[in-house]
Amino acid sequence: MKRSLILALLLASAACAQSATSQPAGTLSGVDKSLIDAAVKPGDDFNAYASGIWAAKAEIPADRSSIGVGYDVFKVAEGRNRELIEGTAKGNPAAGTDERRIADYYAAYLDTAGIERRGMAPVKPQLDRIAALKDKAALSSLLGATMRADTDPLNASNFHTENLFGLFVTQDLNRPDVTIPYLMQGGLGLPDRDYYVSAKPEMAELRTAYKAYVAKLLTLAGISDAAARADRIMALEMKVAAAHYDIIASQDAHRAQSWKRGDFAGKAPGIDWNAYWSAAGLPAQQDFSVWQPEAITRLSALVASEPLQSWQDWLTFHQINQVTSVLPRAIDDASFAFYGSTLNGTPAQQPRDKRAIAAVNNALGDAVGKIYAAKYFPASSRTEIQGMVKNIVAAFDTRLAALPWLAPATKEEARKKLKVLIVGVGYPDTWRDYGALEIRADDPVGNLERARLAEYRHQLAKIGKPVDRNEWWMTPQTVNAVNLPVQNALNFPAAILETPYFDAKFDAAANYGAIGAVIGHEISHSFDNLGADFDSSGKLHNWWTPGDLKHFEEAGAALAAQYDAYEAFPGLHLNGQQELGENIADVAGLTAAYEAYRTSLNGKEAPVIDGLTGDQRFFLAFAQSWRTKMRDKALRARIATDVHAPAMWRVQTVRNLDAWYSAFKVEPGQKLYLAPDKRVHVW
């Protein structure tokens, strides 16, 4: 649930494969041969072979940390969003409508003159409330009142907003028909605990830069004694980070514990939990799942042990830090200078209008998405993708049925998971109601905070109600995809179902190699090292025989070792265990997509197009869909914090598929060559 399970596609970009205009359906190869570096042997570096010419020429825009295919597709979605949002804003929509909310949110975000004029006044009431805290009981209430919902399954270990705890709402791990709140660790301004606890020199440098940023932000906001406060904030966050689970531990669903309301006082003393839950809007809630229980215990103890002044300083900084984008430019620029440039190496901030579009989508995603889906996602595309999903699920099922190492009982439950899998394509069948959300054209800070509060209340409203397995966790205009193992469901938003991931004019080989691999990846998450912990009902339940589990874990260990061997920079290797779930999904998903593609040929051989066989087009389309170029700092950050392998190494998944070897005549002695018994299949 709380670890990635999302295919991180917003890192990629470049030229599209081929023009798809004026071509009969299914006739284009879907592979851009001009990107191929023929000087590289496919068996030495398939990523460099497939996209080497592109990589040599591609330039990362100043306002980006990376470039690749996903960025190209994102730009298409962004352009459409701009058209929709600006068109809505110009249309003078009626008050009280979602169109009016879109227009006013956009206008408020773009009103930089008004933002400068108002200065820090919009956050003064919250800062005054923090300054007025008299004791730890009042602190407990304020911590509860500022808790918000974590709705982004991309993050593996730290609650995305900077509250001490976050809430994730979904079905109970042990009672699949009951919706409950999950309490998550939080409280950090840097991306992950490793940034605080690592002894690496580059991490120490980032800690120094972060403390300087904290002091600068407080100074720009007019807060007194900024340097002393920054010292206290940094010291406190070092202790918060030490209390956290790391990324690998946070992926282990078996560490979660079911707590009753009354358990918190005994298991996590230090907070007035009655005051906390009442302020958090859960005055009578009895059942909770605590995702990182020891971390919650340690964080609660810090509330009691650390001086009230330190907590007030910490709350003050994070209150400001969460809304820098809608505060005066000096504050906004300082935030980007640290989070954009220092952390990720991005030289320039995106233009205000692009950021405004993203802000509207974050706050009113379904309102924009409903218009987007109606205008840009034809029913024919939905039908074709649904057909591909059906074929890939069938291929996965056929593979499960034939696995010699899987015991009959385990095999039966695995196949049952596939049968009940819910796959959403394009857009949800129901849409969010924003009727209670107040958006004002002169209050960008208030709009952001009220939108976050509305999302929190939306999540709370699900507690105690029947589980909606058709619920979407992404908007249609999102270039991404997700597997939700507790729901046993997949979402494939409309915006990712675009060329070159999917194009009706491409031959089946390219579509199966690109979007088919994405579909297979998300299906396979139901059987990765986290998904495999859940049965067909979504219950956390061991449905494996001991022998089956041993075989599965051994295959996972072999795959982790394969990725551990990849070296991004001298001395910096990928973390195969951290990335294991995603790598399992890559291998199993690509395998299922390939076998579905071969089945689609009905026993015939694919035609040769542009001098490429069907199998060559399949694997090249897969590789080119991941072509990516990243800034060094961004790549380092990705390796430190992400549960996905960087895209350049995801391409090398092909070395585990037998068909790749024959397609490109890969031979022993070449760098990617694996002997048949060393190729990791997992499923």
C-alpha cells in the first residue's frame, strides 16, 4: 500500500517515435531508428544501443532535472490542461461551479502582485497560534489539527507533507471489508531519513545547506532569531529522522500493527492522544492501523522530551515551508533554490503559468480530469487498452498455471487474484464533489490550505464505510499508473495512453513493448514482494506453502543482487533490495507483455517493418519508452530515496528474457549476457 507501486514515468522524455498521421492502423513500427546507436552492441548496453544517439544530443531544459519520453507525454497533457484551464478561466463561469473554482484557483496563483502586497499576512493567524502554545497538551491538539491525508502511494517511507504524522485511509489489512485510517511517520523537511543519518560527505553538505535554507526562510518571513531557531529545528529533525523506519523497512506490511484508540497512550506515550484525535477530526474512532509502530512510539516520545520552544520553531518553519509557492517571490525563490537547485541540480524554476496549471490539478484534479477525459480520451482508446489488459492478464494466468515450482493451493490463490483484479482505464466512473470547497480569486494561501483540508475530510469520510474497490487514486490527466494491492486494483490514466506509449497506428509489437509493459508491470505488482503478501480479497495473509515462499524469496534475492551490481557513479551502486518490488514487476510485467504479444499473432510471424522483426520492435519500443537523461544530483537523489531503479537500468530488464537474446544475437562475453540459469524470471 504505502510503498511505491507506481510506475515513475515523469522522469522520461524526447522525440516521439514517428509521426502517426495519415497512416493505416497497425502499420508503423513504433521504433525511432534514428535514436539507435549502432556502434554499441545490444548485449553490452541495451539502453545505449536503443537510445544512444538521442542521449548524446538531448539537452535537459533549465527548469527540469531530467528529460525523457515521459516528459514528452507530460508536455502533451500539460498543453491540454493549459487549454482547458485557461479556456475555463476566460469563460467567466457561474459562481459555485467547478469551472468557477478552477478559474479562481488559477487566477489567485497567478496574481503575483496580490501575493507581494499581502506578504506574510495570510499565514499570520497560524503563526500566532503556534506562538501562543503554552504546554504540551496544547501542542498535542495543534499537531492533531494540522494532520493531513497522505494520498500519494509513490512515497515509501516519509509522509509527503511536513506534519509529524500523516493519515492514509484504505481497507484494513486483516478485514478487507472495513475501511480504517493508517497512521504514518512524517515530520522531515528533507526527502528521507537517509539525508539526516548518512555519513556520506554529500549528505553532510546537504544537511548544512538545509539548515542555511531554514534560517534564510525564517529571516525572509520576518521571524526573529532565525539562526538560533534553525539550529533547534535541525537538531529536532535529526532526532525525528533517527526515529523513522528506513525505506526498506517501510515496505514491509507485516510490521504494521492494529491499535485501538486506547492503545496509543500506553504504546506511544508523550502525546495527549485524546486531544490529538479530537483535533484531528476523529473524536470517536476506535480502530487504527499503525504502519510504522516503533517509529510512532519514538516520535511520540520526542513530543514529550523535546522543549516546547523547539516544537514551536519546527511548526513555524513547516507552516511557512508548505506554502512557499504562494508567498512573496523572495520566499518562493529561496525554496526553489534549495529544493530545486541544491537537492536536484535544476538551474531554473518553471514559469509561473506552468506551475499554476500543476497547482490547479493538485487541488481540483477531478474537476479538470472530468473535462480532460471527455475531450481527449475517445471510447475507442479505452476499448483497445482494455483488450490489451485482458490479453496480458491472460498471459500472466497462463504462465502461473504452467509454473512447475508453485504448489496447487498457492497456484489456485494466485490465479484467483488475477480473476478478481479490477482494472480502471482512462478515467473513473464517478467523480469527486468539490461543492464544499471554497476557492477565492484573492486568497492563494487559503485556497491551498482549504484544498488540503478538503482532501483530508474526503479521506476521513470513507472511514467505516464499505470498501470501494473501484476508487481511483490518480486523475485522468496524470502521466502515470498505479497498482493498489490492498484494493487489488489498477489505474491507467488517460494521459499515459498516448504515443509513443500507445498509438493505434503502431504495429502490435510496439504497443505491447511500451504500454503493454506498463500494464504488465502494474499487474505484476500484485505478485511482487509486497503484493504477494495479500490474498485475492486484499487481506494480509500468507497463502504460500513454505517451499513456494522459499523459491520466491530466492528469486527475489537473485534479482536484488543483479541490481546491486549496477554502479551509477564511482562507489555509488543501486540498492536492489530497496527497489526489489519494482524490479520484480518490471521482469514479470515485460515477460507477460511479450507472451501476450506473441499470442496476439495467432501463431503467425510478425512482419518485418523498417528492417526490424517483431521481437526486435517489441524490445526496442520498451527500451525507447524508458529513454532518460538526468542531472547528476537528481540521479543521486533518486537512488537514495526511490523504490524504482533509475530508468536507464530498467531498460536492462531485457537481459532476463530468453527471447531478447535470440532477437539481438546476444552472446557470452557481452556485458549484459546472463547464462540461462542465471536469468531471473520470478514468475
